Amino acid sequence: MENGCSREEIREFYIDHDKIPLHMKLSYPPSPLENGKCPLLILQHGFTGHMEEPHLLAFEEAARRQGYAVLRSELYGHGMSGGAFKDHTILKWVSEMMTVIDYARSLDFVSDLYLSGHSQGGLVAALAGSMKQDVLKGLLLLSPALMIPEDARRGNLLGMTFDPENIPDSLQMDDRVLGGNYVRAAQFVQVEPVIRRFRKKVLIVHGDADESVPIQVALDAADLYSDVELEVIPGDTHCFDNHLDQAADAVGRFLGRMKEA
């Protein structure tokens, strides 16, 4: 068990999920709390991503400034975690995210738990968050790629076109190969009922110049969540390349309000 919230260092370690090592980093807020406890934000990367991307580091720092600990994880086939990229699926990530949530719950300094994810990590956070909403206080979706399942059913996904009824064993993505089981698993994910089931507070942050995940995806999700704040960053991209400070400020403001609620 970890104790207290006053440490400056970042702990780097692995946890096990069905014999797959998941790479983790845990950072603490700069100032201790009197009772030795603090809220924790789980922060998840997206498709082809990793935990050291600039936008994730900016969100981590925004959370820490608000007195949160931050747990970053890398899931199957990404970063320094186990598994091959071509073999990862949404369902594998959801299962692993539930393991990450359980690990975070085991830390005895954690007062409240929040789940966040960028892009595909946002989709996974929405899915796992709905399953685990009884242990979460809030959900933060950052450029969430909630359209992946529907795109997989249409046969036009992540720049790849294919017959959705006859999925190939592998699909070529620039310099990467993605297994056909990724598409098969994604086709069976139903996003709308998952969103409608979630009753806790939600923040969605999205750039209106996002070419990877159209802003309409965020607008549609905001209409479905029962208690949601939508922060649209004008002129910004999928990874908030133009106005990362505004996106990070939106995350910090939301977490600050949630801490006081």
C-alpha cells in the first residue's frame, strides 16, 4: 500500500493483467494534504500513443496543480507494456483498464477516483467508466474517439477501408499492421447505451479543428450524457497542438470544481 500524498517523485512500475505487464507511472501533488489523502486521476493515452506525449503531460500537470495524484498507464501493445500492437483490441484495453482502476482503488491514500482518456483511451474510459461508475467520482474524455465502433461496422476505420462482412486477418496502416480482430471486437461495442448508463459528472474537451475525431462526435456525446460539461477549444487539433494550454486549463478548472463539490 502507498501512504500519503506529499511526495515529489514519480514512481515507475508494472502491474500484471493476465500475465501481460502494464507500464505505469504514479505522480503526486506538489503539496501534502493534512489528512494524508488526495484524489487521483487515471490518465490514459490513445491509439498508437504512450504516456509521455506532450498533451498527456500537460493534463497531468494541470491535475497535480489542483492537488491530485495522477496514474498514467500504457495498455496492451503500446509504450513499454506487453503485447504486440497488431493484437490489441478495444475489449482487451477495457479489461486492462478495469485492472488499472482496481489497482488505483487499492492505494490507501486515494480519497476520490477519476478516470480520463485521450482519443481511443477516451473511448475505453467511457466503456470501463460505465462498468465501474460506482467507484468513480467523475469521467474526463479528451478528444474521445467514440465513433470507432460505428466506423468499424461501416468498413471505414482509421483511414482503412475494408468489407465489414469479410474482415481480413490483418490491415496495413502506414508502417504498422493491425489485426483483423481489432475490427471484429470494435464492431460489437455499442457506445450509446454505455453513455446513457453513466450518471456521474463528465467533462469532454475537444478541438473543433480535430481531423481525426470530428467535433460532432463530442457534440453527440454531450447530448447523451446526463451530467456533462463540454469544452470546445476553437481551432485546435486532435492532440491540442495549437492551444494545449487552454485544454489543460479546462481540465484543471473541472478538477478544481470537483474537489470542492
